[in-house]
Amino acid sequence: LPENFDWREKGAVTEVKNQGICGACWAFSTTGVMEGANFLATGKLNSLSEQQLLDCDHKCDRKDKDCDSGCGGGLMTNAYKYLIEAGGLEEEKTYPYVGKQGDCKFNPEKIAARIVNFTTISLDENQIAANLVRRGPLAVGLNAVFMQTYIGGVSCPLICSKRRVDHGVLLVGYNAKGFSILRLGNKPYWIIKNSWGERWGEKGYYKLCRGHSICGMNSMVSAVATATS
Amino acid sequence: FYDEANIQQVTEEGQRLNKKFVGENLAMLGNKIHEEKFQMFMKEYGKEYSSKEEYVHRLGIFAKNVIRAAEHQALDPTAVHGITPFSDLSEEEFEMKLLGLKSGNSGDSSLNDVMGLSQTTAPELDVKG
């Protein structure tokens, strides 16, 4: 494994987006992982449509009966299943984000990225790093309790529930050394793309310490593979 | 001539009144500091509220979030916590309006079940070296 890795430097990550006042983090996490996988498959970076997922994806989890419901929340794995059935995702420019659920206006002729398969990743953080390097940016769920007040630096809370996983984000890289004033030393951290605009956190990104399963970041990790044509 | 600086009542009632006076002034000072910060926050993030009542309501939430940020700073000392674009949202509003991942209260094992982890987990990769 490389010591440091960042998909942003390789051109696999679109600009930071803003979900607004809408509980659609799951859709942004899904498009992020699709954008990265599509870049790996085709060499092109296309910004994909979250609004299509908000309007058209109402897939339910077979066990917990949790259904994707626009601003009311959803699951990335449900969204993958919807995308396999629907055929794929349109681009942001053909189906732009408006931040509220509406009628489904999906046009299969405008599909820009097609999903072939998806997989979950084991709880081990080294495996998460290896899969990140091999498969592209990963969809991640975590406990966001410290994110409301986060401004910058490497977040490594002393107490953060691993069970209350309530926010979908995108894992785009990791770094071996993030300087901590308190410890006067370096801490390894994950680089996480959020969907709350560039004015939040470190230009829209969150640095979360690595190696402690912190805030349950290892419990809901997934990757997709997209078609090349 | 007989102001508080020169004559201080030392009976029980006087001490009680003095404490009340100091407490009220500290609270007022605290509110003033919070309101100044709140107005800077409104300017910084272009926030507008529809009525005076809404303004006061949001100011109250903001003051609580300033305290919460200090608590987070103590619990998460390697990061920087403070005023963010969401400092005028209560915890409940924040969860409802900005999060949205379902199965949020599940434990690790049930999350894995939700994901069908046993069936679709990616094969182990070599991570040595």
C-alpha cells in the first residue's frame, strides 16, 4: 500500500457539492462512488445526477424494509440495486439537483454511467485502504455527531458511538501524517468528501483519524464497478 | 458617595443580593457576547430570519451550539471545532436536514446484515509491505 493516497490528485473526484436542507447524503455518496468508478473505467470524470436518485429511487432493503425516500433518507446499497435495474445514472447537467423530491424524469437515453456490480468491504481498515486504491473512491457511512461543529484538523474524538451510523460520505484518500498541535506529532487520517458545500470543514472535506474504527466509519463501506461503454 | 464600591453590605441578605447582581450581569454579558458572535455568524453566512421571534429562537440555539462546540473541542482535541454554517440548527434539525442515512441506530452486526456483507464482501487483498 502506498503511504499516502488521494484520488483527487488523480482526477477521479468531482467538485464538492451541496445537498442543502435535504437529507440526501446517501444520494451524494452513491454518485461519488459512481463518478470515481466511471473515471477508472473510462478515464472521463462526469458529474452524475443525485436528483435522479431522489426522484426515481424508492428501493427498499429486503431485511429492514428501509426504503430510499429522497430528502427523507436512504441507503447507498439500495441505490446500487435501483441503478442496476434502471440501467444507470444521468449526468448532473441533464438532470440537475434541486434539493427536493419531485416526479421522476429519468430518460434512459441520457444515461452517462452504468453500474455492473457492487460489493461491501470488510471492517478491517487496511482492507478499506487496499480497496480504495484498487477500486476508486468508496461510499462510507459514519456517525456525524462531531461534524456539525467541525472546522478543520484531524478529527479523532475520544468518544464517538460506532453504532449510530447516520451520514453517507465518500472516502477519497488517506494520509500517513496529519499534524496535531495537541500531540505535537503526526496522526494518520482518512480524507473524506462531504456534501455540505465548500464553506464547511476543510473546503468541504473532513479529516478523520485512521486505525481506530472511529465513529463507525468501517462498518458500512461499499464500492461499485461500472461499465466501460 | 454611598455607592457599592465604597460601602458593601456584609449581612446575609446583602451577600445574596450581591451574588444575584453579579450573576445577572454575567448572564447579560454572556448574552451580549453570544449576540455579537451571532450577528457576525449571520453576516458571514448570509443568514436572514423571517421575524424577531425566529431571530431570538435561533440566537438561543446558536448559544447552545457555541457551548457544544467547546465540548466537542474538549472531546476531540486534535481537530478544531467552533462556529460553522450549521450553528443555528438544533441537533434534531441537523440530523433531519443534513444527514439521512437510514438504519442509523443499528449495531455493527445488523449493519452488516443490511448490507448483505456475508454474501457480497470483497475478497481479502494483500496489504503487506
